[in-house]
Amino acid sequence: MSVVVGEVTAVMGVEVTLRAYENSNLETHFYLGDRYKGISIREFISIEHGFREIICVVEGEYLDERFTENEGARVSYIRKLKARPIGHFQDGDFKEGIKYLPKIGDSANLLPDHKVGRIFERTANAQFSIGKLMKEEIEISLPWQKIFNSHLGIFGNTGSGKSNTLTKLYTVLFDNKYDHFNDKSTFVFLDFNGEYTGEQLVGVNKKKVLKLNTRTNDGDKFRLSESQFWDPETLGILFQATTNTQKPFLRRVVAERKKFQENADSLSAYLKFLLRRVLTSEDPNVEALELLKSLSKHLELSEGLVVALHSVGYMRKNPSFYYQDGANKRFFDADHDAYDQFFANLVNEITIAQIEGFDELQIRAELKLISDLLYGSVQYEHIRPLMNRLGSLKNIFSKVISVSDQEEDRDTVIVISLRECRSEVKKILPILIAKYYYEQHKEVVASPPETTMHLIVDEAHNILSQQSTREAESWKDYRLELFEEIIKEGRKFGVYITVASQRPADISPTIISQLHNYFIHRLVNDRDLALLENTITTLDSVSRSQIPNLPQGGCVVTGTTFDIPMLLQVDKLSEERSPDSSDVNLEKLWASD
């Protein structure tokens, strides 16, 4: 028994036309203790077809005119509904997909609230609720097993509730499942604005927060092991090396270090050899000499050697180096008399103290460039931009990255705040972090995966944008290719990405189209809406038309986990657990004392 509100009058393909009775206009019905919502757009109705209940969603309504003999010329109007089948109930469970179609004359019934909830709620025993259906106000438990086993996209303009939805999703997950992770899953949050460094997501004692800061030396640091740091790919990311010339150069630097790694004093010996080689070369190289003078500023060389080195000049008419000895010029001839007299003893005293990380990288790179110049195996103008970036970014990166082989405990939830970082670091470091965790997870994961890694990127347009004009095309391609690889191949290794952005149109369409599930808040920009229309196949026209007018916290939930798009009103988190992205309360701020 149910509330009958109409009958089927036409079936054209998968489009069903219904004649609605007069009682269908009521807002709410109550029958045998159950509440039934009246019919309107996006409501669900049940069509009785034999012993089956075919569930349809109402997509439109109109008035039909008809004339009858008894009524003469008087016009009466009949309410007609356009509906689309989405599934059926079998043994009390909702089955998605069009398996059965109604026939003309079948009766249409309203659905009680508890049955509407079961259309979206696949597992009735799950307790993963982040909000209620917007129109029906029915609390829905989302299928968390499928949601967190997929790539997620959360989009919405500023103030639409996007950050609250992201936080709510993971807060509910950690509240229910944190104690069951048992080192099987890692959640890494890239936090560009420092929104998750407090009590958000999970208590501060259950997460590791890294507050990176390029302004001072007191901030936290992202740790890389020696082998991870001395990796050409890692160095290529940090200093945006080009593929054809600069990356091969970094590979040679790393290979040379590895070759002489067992010799503790290899750097000193290398420098002594190059000093002699540069000054006594039969084919003097000016760039090599200038690099040596520049390098002397980074090393703790004796003052006498530094002064002597800067007293070396170059004779262009007869290409050769000379040493300015007072008013006299002493040329470095074939028998090396000048070198032996002014440099030999000073050079033999060189001892380079133990240096690590970025300082060692810069010295080794400069020495390698000098060596390559002497042997004519490198074009100086191709490597110079890399050396300039290395010099300018070295001190900045050394404030946020440490190189150490010290073992660290594995953390389940890691929040990396980039709020106090310079813009170039915000561009580069997330790529390194994503690659670090992705490669690390791939090395240890079994097949099929028994552990998972979840990378959550809030304000993802900062690093996944394809609109940036401040970087070279080759670097932009590499940056996007890395994330596209993770999003295409990561699922096989148990790596999942969640991206949240206020401008989905700025993000690579490849990345958007590879996401599995979407939480779409209010978007008003035509480019954003067009992108969603072209890339999300599960978004129907009715749901799409509602996106520009969604209230704060309201979103369209769709994707592979949800064959039926639904309008969800996400619950607002409590103030202490909300992300630090709330609007300023001007009434309170400007209140008179």
C-alpha cells in the first residue's frame, strides 16, 4: 500500500510520461506513520509494474490541454510529468540501472523517506554521514569503502563550503576508522594556507604537522634521505632542470659523487686538481677561471689563496693567464714556474670541511662545470641558468628541506603547511613531496596492494594549473605529467588523490577527467561549468543546471560510486574543527568597545 499520485501514459525509449492526479500537488503526505514528499523536479517516484517497483526520477513537468465532449469548449489542464527510470527495488534492496521499463497504465506512487534514503545508501549498516539530502532532508550514509578507494574532486567558488566538505569527509573517516589503520594507510595533506594545522581532521596528537617557513631558519623541515636527495630526478625537480642538457649534467654530478664517495677527502683532492688544471692549461678557459673565483667565496679557503686567485688575469691578444705580481705580470708558462711560485703551497694546504646537502651540491656542480669546460664537453650557456637557479634557491630550500639518513616513525596523518613559504617554493616543493611519497609507496606495496597512500591537495590550482605563464613549457609539461601519472597509474598501487579547487577550469582536463567522484559546490564561471559538462559523464543536465545556484554547503555528488547524482547539504563542522578559512566577522571586528 502506498500513496498513488498518477499513472503512466507514454513510454518513449527511457523517457516515461505520467499523468499526475490532483493529490500530487501537495507538499507532503503522511500515510501509516510514514512521511511522503510531494512530486517536483528531482523527486523520486515508484512505478508498480507487476510485482516490481521501478524507481524513476522526475526531470520535468508541464500542463497538457485536453478537450472533452461533455465539457464542450471549456479547456481543462492536466499536469504531466517527465521521468527517467534509474533502477528498481528487489528483495528490499535498490538495484541501479535500467533493467525494467514500465508500461502504459502502471500506477505511480510516492516513496516514503526511508526508501529514498536507501536509493543512495548502499550499505545500510555503515555510519559515514557528512550531511543530508538537500530537498528531502534525509541523512545519508555514504559508501566510504568506494569513496576512499578512488580519486576525489571537490570544487566550488570561494565561500561555497568546499573546504568544509573536504574537512568533513576526512574528519568523519578518521573519527570512525583511525584506530583501524594500523600503519596500513598514510594520509598526506598539502596545505597551502595553513588551514589544517590545528584541531582539524584529527587531534594534534594523532597527526604530524610540518610548518615549512622560508622566512626564518626556525621552521620545520621536510626530510629527505641521502639517496633520495642525491637523485637526479629529485634535483631536477628542485631546480627545474631541462630534460636535454641540465638533467644529464646533474646525472654526471651525482655519478661522480657516487664514484668517489668512499674517499672522505675526495672533494679537496678534486678542487686541488682543478685549480692546477685551470691555471696551467695550454688552452686557457676564461669561464672556468671565473667559476673558480666565484667558488672561492663558498669555501673556507685561506685568505692568501683567495687573494692570489683574484690576482689572476687573462691576456686576450695572446690567450693566456697571468698573475699580477705588483707591477709585473707573471704568465703561466709551460714549465709552471708561476704556478709553483704563487699557488702550489697555498693549494696543497686546502682542506674542505665536511659539508652536506645543498652546500655540497653547489660545490660539486661548480667543480663539475669547471671540469666539463676544460674538456670541452659542455656548453656553458646551457648550464648557466641551472647554476643561477641553484645559487638563488639553495638557501631557500635549505630552510625547508633537510638531508638525513636518520630513521623516522611512520605517521598516519601528515599535514604539510606551505603558508609561510615563498611562491616559487609553493610551486616546486609539492611536486617533490608528491613524487617522494608516490615512489616510496610503490617500492614497498605488494600486488594487489595491502597498504594505501592518500594525497590530499587543497587549493590544487596552485600546482595543477596549465594556465601559468611564469614557467617554461617543458617544466609545466613535466609538472603536469607527474600528477597525471599518479592519477592514471596510482590506483594500481593503492595511491589515491583528492584535489580541491575553486577554479577547475585552470586544472589540466586530463586530471579532472580521471577523477572518479566529485563533490561540486556553487560554481558560476562559464569555463568551469563547461569543463564539468565535457569531462564528467555522470553529471546530468538537471543537476548541472543547479550548480550556479547552490547554497553554501550544498553540493552535487556524482561519480562512479554514485550512478545517480544527488544534492547534498554538508553539515557544518564545529568551530574548533573547521578549517581556518572562515569569513571575517566584521560585526564583531568593528564592534564599538
